[in-house]
Amino acid sequence: MLAFLKSDLFLRFLGGFAIGAIGVFVLQPNSDAPPLTGQAMAASAPAPVVDDAAR
């Protein structure tokens, strides 16, 4: 078990996990814009809703 913990495979995995965990928190989007939209889309007004059942 100690040999596995000192192995290059485990240390690379642990290093990648640490970098990924830091990246998840550092690269979070701004909280004022909705997710998956750019700033231009977030600043624009929503599109009007068309009701097809009323026709």
C-alpha cells in the first residue's frame, strides 16, 4: 500500500485532482449573469412569448 501511495501514477492523479479542484472554484462564472449566457444576452430584454394556442 505504501508503494502505491508513493507511485508516480498516484502522485500524478493526486496532483491533477488538486489542480482540477482549484480550477473548479477559480473559474466560476460571475454570479450576476445567468449561466450559459454572455454579458450581451444577459443585459438584453427577454424575447416576447408567442402563444400559438390563441390563433
